[in-house]
Amino acid sequence: MSIATGSELTDLIARASALTEVEVVTKALSRDITLPYGAGTMVLISLDNGLDHKRPNTFGPRSLGELNAAIDAAQARTDIAAIAVTGKPFILAAGADLSQVAKLTDVDDARAIARIGHGVFAKLHRSSVPTFAFINGLALGGGLEVNLNCQYRTVSAGAAGIALPECFLGLVPGWGGAYLLPRLIGVPNALKVIIENPLNNNRMLTGPQVFELGIADAIFEPADFLERSIDWAAKVISGQVTVDRAEPDPAQWDMAVDMAKEMVDEQLAGAAPAPYRALDLIRAAKDSDLETAYDAEDAALSELIMSQELRSGLYAFDLVQKRAKRPAGTPDKDLARKVTKVGIVGAGLMASQLAVLFARRLEVPVVMSDLDAERAAKGVSQVQADIDKLLAKGRINPDKANRYKALVTGTTDQSEFADCDFVIEAVFEELTVKQQVFADLEKIVSAECVLATNTSSLSITAMASGLAHPERVVGFHFFNPVAVLPLLEIIRGEQTDDATVATAFAVSKDLRKNSVLVADAPGFVVNRILIRLMSEITRAVDQGTPVEVADRALKPLGLPMSPFILLQLVGPATALHVAETLHDAFGDRFWVSPNLKTAVEAGRPGLVDWSMEGTATLTEETAATFTIGDQAITEEQLRDRVLNALAEEIGLMLAEGVVAAPMDIDLCLILGAGWPFHLGGITPFLDRSGVTERVLGQRFLPKGVATLP
């Protein structure tokens, strides 16, 4: 099928526009620019939806129609020397309007959307007059592809958020990216942008990185970016500047794609179709012409739009973009108290990470305490070392580094907490220890000072019992590594008041974390689900299932790590402690492995070794002490057992009111445990695979919310 042009393209735009009830239309505003050096007149098309930076430009059918009309009007003229595309301040475009994509229910309608994008953008690629893209800021997905279809590109040195994130969501770059990018910057670099970055927490590029990769031909500072880009374009047109681009090496093409497929297999094990379709498109781009390649992108895009994985991905995206920013059940933000000084009880590794975060984001004094001066000093030294790492990476400048270091001090005298507004404890995970910490603090701090705990599983209510002001105790559970994982579980004890919860959410926002309000139940959300999962894995191993079988059982889900890697990361002692806590609360649903207990008592930091192929086997020392049964089960049987257990546990959590809705469970797993978008967290996957109805008799979510209608 050829690229849509003329009346066919106009008809497709009209058809797709009729399918959308509401669209925030991105206008394509044209103006003439008289170029220097006698280069003639340029038509500059600025994309602008009329809203501020909080609502980026997007491409719905009507928006594409606006751009199509602007390009047609420019190309109909005989008095112009060039066409250029840019965006409103700091934003070019955030790609397709995903809210409209989620409403599509017919594969032909999906293909129409794909063809419209190709039809409009290809006009820039095939233009008889030179076309330029001035990348002034955020450019995602189709927002980057409109630039790739232009013949020349500049980028602002201050630009950020430039990427092709489609594989992260469950799509492919479907408006030219899978064909044009490898031909522009070579296959290895294109695979990094299209495959590796999206699967690596949706990593994005900055302006300098875009220039270094060769996506942009020139880079200019933000202050005069547009003026210098126009000047540069005039020099290209007048012949003063020649743009030379290296031809991609066809000899490395297939090998690079093969290596990328191995990486995708290792990470996803076939669980999500989008990266594999993208790899197929990139491989075919080596020998395809533009028409053939764009037709293949149309087919891939339309099929993926109608996939269950994309619907889960769009649901997850909506959770992260909307629900995470407006958490359910939060009190009036006007109740939040101002925080001008923070105290941290403890000076270990977690406490040091917290100190860096508080100093960097709140820019208020932070005091760390420990039992002796040596430990306190060691904690401060760790903070300074972490700040130096940020400096070395260029994340902060020397002035900031010195300021942050000056904000963090250590002490053995808790009287220095007297003027703190917010104190968080990060001490040993033992209830009596934490109760004593808060009892001591209450004698020092003001009656309104928030007392927060970073506990991963202990009762907030029990921790606050016996205090004169239990209403100001709140759970403030970070996930490790603190600087990376964006989730904060904010736990409300039975007596925690609204002002304390509001303050906790305000601090979380200042820390640039996403928070979910959680009831005071053992394990809260993430640990309760992960430990239930691990309980079924360790139970199966104790009963006789080989470790290598158990460790592979969940691989088809595409989780970020296998069970025994997770156990190694958390640490056997910590995993055992949380399992025991949950077993005490909920009984045999949470298995306490005798073999794990033996390994912890022996002081072993890990239980397994991995081969070069990633196969897990018990270490010799561990195998010698393990007592294994004779009731081995298969990977499939264990996977079913785990999924059944997760459905049961989530159902119980919702019945107990641990969180407000299934969406909060999914948000916690996405942000706190790195579970992939193609699962939608977990509840959409359990629904669409039939597990929820088998276990609970009903779905977690209505059909069409995170699945096809």
C-alpha cells in the first residue's frame, strides 16, 4: 500500500477525526522568515496547542490535519526557499495523542492513524525545497519522527526529553523512525535509541546527546537557539555550510540486530511483542525503500494498537502520568506544615541516601544522628562521597555540591533535633528499637514535628503506641536505591492525623517522589506482594523443585529480575525477616523457608550462583545444608501457583482496604518494583489471562480499562 497523498490523505484525516470526540488540537502556525545571505524566504511552522508547558503538543487526527494543511500551503508556493518546523517554548511535540489511541477498537482505524502520520511527515522528507527541524525541547515518539522526516536538523543544547519511547509502551516507532533513524545514525546507535533506552527505564536523550549521535546536524545554546538555527539554515541553503553524514555500514547491520534480539530475549523472554516487531522493522530497513518500509510500519503499528499488551501499557502510562500525580485519598494540601529542617535517626547506608535526597531536593539543613561519633562521621562522609559522584557526573555544579555538603551534619546528641519539623528514623528493623527511638524523640521535638519511619513491614500504629502524640507518626517507606526508584509508600496509622499525612505528601512531592497512601497493614503493598511471590518460589524449592526451574518459572512474564536475583538483591536476612513478619500476621500463605533460615543463620550473603547463560544453581555450601523434598513441579505449574497466589493476595488487600483501588497496587509495582508496562503492573495481566476470575470469580478491572473492550 502506497503512502497516502492528496485526497486519500484528506479522507483518512476526516475519517480519523470523526472517531475522536475531544482532541486538544495542536495548531501549525506558519510565518515567513526572510533569510540572511540572500537565501530567500523560509516558511517557519510552529507547533502550538495554546497551552503552557504542562500540556505538551501532541498529534491527534485534527492536529495532523493542521500540519498537513500548513505543509501543503507552503509547498504550493513558488517563492520560498525552505520549510522549517519547530515547537512552542521548550516543547516540540510529545508524539501521538495516546488518549485517542486507547479508544481505537478496529484494526482498520488503527491503520488509518498510522498512514496519516506517514502521509503528512513524508511530505517533509520528499520536499523539493529543503526542510529543516529546529528541535527546541521535548520531542517524543512522533514528535521526534517529524524531525527525522525533515532533511536537516538543529537541536538546542538545553533540550531534554528526546526519545522514541514506543517500545516502552507497547508500540513501535511507526511514523518513519524505524526506517529513517538506522539510516541516519547507523544501526547500533539506532538500536540504542529504539530498543535499549526504552527498555532501560525509558531513558531519554538530551540535546548534546542528540547532536553527538548525529540525529542533529548542529547544536546551539537555548538563549538564541531559533535565531542561530535560522542563520545556520540560511548558510546551508546558500552553500556556505555543507552537511556531511556517514553512510551506515551494511556489514554490521544484521549482527547488531541479532545482538539486540539476544538482549531483548534475556530481558523479556518474548513477553511483549513490540520490541520484536521493532527489531524486524530495523532489520528490513537495510534493503527496503521508503514506500515498503512505511507500509511495514503501518502494519506493525496497527496490529500493536489492537494488542492487549499496548492496552496494559497505556493504562500503566496513565497511572504514572495522572494517578501518581494526584494520589487517591490524600488530605487537603493546605493542611501541610512547612519543613525547614530535617532529622535522620541513623547514619548507615540508607540514612546516607536519605540525607543526600533531602538536602538536594528540600535544600534545608539535615542532621544525622548515631550512637557514637565514629558512626555519625562515617555517615556524613558517605553523604559527601555521594555528592562528589553527582558532581563528577555533571548532575550538579561545584556551588551546589558545596551547598549540599554544608547542609548535612552528623551528631550523637539528639537535642539537635529540637527545631526539626520532620524527623525520619532509619534504624534496625525491630519494633521495640523503633518504639524507643520515637519515645526519645518525643521528649525533644515540638508537638507538631512529624515523626516518620522508613520501616518496610512493621506496624505504624504499634510504633506510635505509648506516645503522647501518636497522631504525628507516619510511615514513609522508600525503596532502594533511594535516588532511582520513584515510589514512596505513605502509611497512615490508626491515629495519624490529616495534617501529618498532608505534610508527608508535600515532602514527598518536594523530593520528586510519587506516593501512594497505604493503610497500616503488614508489608504494606510492594513487600507484601513480592514476599507472597517469593513464598511460593521458596516453598516449591523446599518441596523438591530444582532452583534452576524455580528461577525460570516467571521468565515469560518479563519481570525486571528473576526470583533468586531479587532475593540476592534484597538480602536473604531481610527477606527472611519480612517473611516471618507476614507469616505471623497472615499464617501459612507466607511460607517461611527452613532452608532460607538455615542459610541466614550461617551468615551466607547469597544462596545461588549463575552460569554465563544465567542459569541459577545452589552454591556448594548452600546445597550441603539444604533439605529438599521429592515433590518437584514444572515451570508452568509453579508459574500458575504464583499467579493464583498473587490474585488471591491482591483480592485480600483490596478487601482489607490496604489501598483505595487496584490501580494503586499496579502503580506501586510499576514505580517501586520496576514491573513492566506490558503487564500494566499486575492486575490487567491477571485479568486478561483469566487468573482473577478463576481465583476470585470476578475481574479486578472492567473490560476495556486496561484491556481491549
